[in-house]
Amino acid sequence: MGDDLHDRTIDATWRRVASAVAGVEGDDAGKWEQRFVEAFQDWRIVPDARLLKWAGTGVTSIRLHDPRATLNLGAFVVRPHISQPYFDYEAFSDMAALAVRFLDDAWLTYEDKSPVTAVCVGVMGFADALAALGLPYVSEQACEFASAVGEALSIACSKSSLRLMQERGCCRSSAGADECESVHNPCQSSRGAARHPRTTAIQAQPLIALFANNASDALDPLSGSAWDLASHLQLPAQADAPDTQQMLLQQIRIRSLLQSWIDAPIDYPLVYSGDGLEPEVISACKLFSSQRYLPEPQFRRSERAILSFA
């Protein structure tokens, strides 16, 4: 079954996944299936890789531990012909709420094999959105954007989880209990009553980012070549580009601004390019992370150059 070709086009993949999950919507299944498909087609929501692989294929034993959906921030940048590009926060909030419902539907579809009730709505394409907006990654504007995105994501997901609790009740364990198996109050998120105790999480998903037309992964800076920057983004290279330490510290700063809004720790490795890191750079990153109440950082070397622009 795992080696079978299920779809001939990407649109067929979207329809297969949406149809498999929307069945729990009852009489409204068709309406929600279409909404899911449209969100996928615009690359605004990218479903969990396990759903892309197995949903609607006849496999019923999918284990959706912490099911994920990822919002592609670059897809929410609007580029009018006569004015400056802007980020569409209203559309972003709508898609965040839809992603929570999609994951709740997926969990209900496969709940016999999925005892965990947290859903994980995250983001990718952070650097793509900045580039489309004409904002350098290492800038105060990037920090302001990070904070605004985190707030919008948190509020939209929390409200959606609350609406689902009012519509469907509290989350349930796979054993069919009336309440989930959290150690603390089972149906209390960090921001009040909700169907799921957690709704937001940001992690590196390089294969999902590559699948989404080579979007930048999670909150990482752009990587590639100078040709990529000039030809695809049509932005000038930065004359006095940030060094490795500045770029790493900015990644930490961006994470800290989002972390106050995100339920799960943002603890995937920081990315850098070039030779190995100097001890003083590692020490500076550890100190800065500690000051920002973030986990001790891990590091990952990128095979592609980290890009910046003016």
C-alpha cells in the first residue's frame, strides 16, 4: 500500500486528504471539504505529512500523535500594483482558525489510534514573507512582524478551539472518556477553556517546506545563492550583511517574540552557514537564549548560504 501511487496531480492529493477528513462534518462535509481544498490549493495551509501520505488511501490505522498543519506566511503577502505589499492578517487569522478545525476533524477521523488531543498549528515561510514585504531579516521591522504574527496566530487558534468545544464538547481520550488525560485541568489551555489543551507549535519541517514550492523553513532566514535572491525576489544584496553571530542572535530574538504566543517550546536547531561556529559565538547564543527564557540552543549547519538583503 505504501508504494502505490494514489494521485496523478497535486489537486488530486488535496481532494483526497480533504475528503477523507471532512467526513466527520456530517451534512456539512461537502462545504468543509471545499474550504480545505481551497486553502491547500493556495498553499496557505499545508497538511500533516502523515495525512498527505495515508489519508483517503484505505489505511485506517494512522497514528496522528500531535497532528500538524502549517501556515505558509509567504502566501499571505498581498502585492497590489499601485501600492506597497502588505500582510493580510485577516486572511491569516481565518486560515489559522480553519487549520484548527481541519486538525480536529483529522483527529476525530483517526482518534482510535490517536490518543493525544493536542493539535499543532505552526508556520513556515517567515523569511519569504519578510522578503516579499521588503524587510531585512535582521531588523526591528522583522521583530515587529514576528510579534504580530504570533499574536494573530494565538488568538485565532484559541478562538477556534473554544468554538469547537462549544460545538463538539471537550476533547476526549482514545478510551472514550469524557475528559482528556492531561495531568492538570484537562480542558484548559494556557489562555482559558478550549477543546484542545494546545493548538500552536512551530518546528522545523524541511521536507514540508520543500514540498510547498521550496518555502523557507519555519522561522529560518533565507538560504540559497545570490542568484536565488536576485532572480526570484528581485531584491538587492545587502552591502554590509550581518555576520553569523548577528544572524543567530536575530533568530533567537524572533523566536522569543513568538514564544510568548506559542504553546509548545520553539526549540529546533538554529541554522547557520559556513565553517564551524566559534566558541564565543556559541556562548553568546546560549547567554542570549537564557536571557530570553528560551531553551539552550542547538545548531544546524546549512549546506546553502544564508542570505540577506538591504
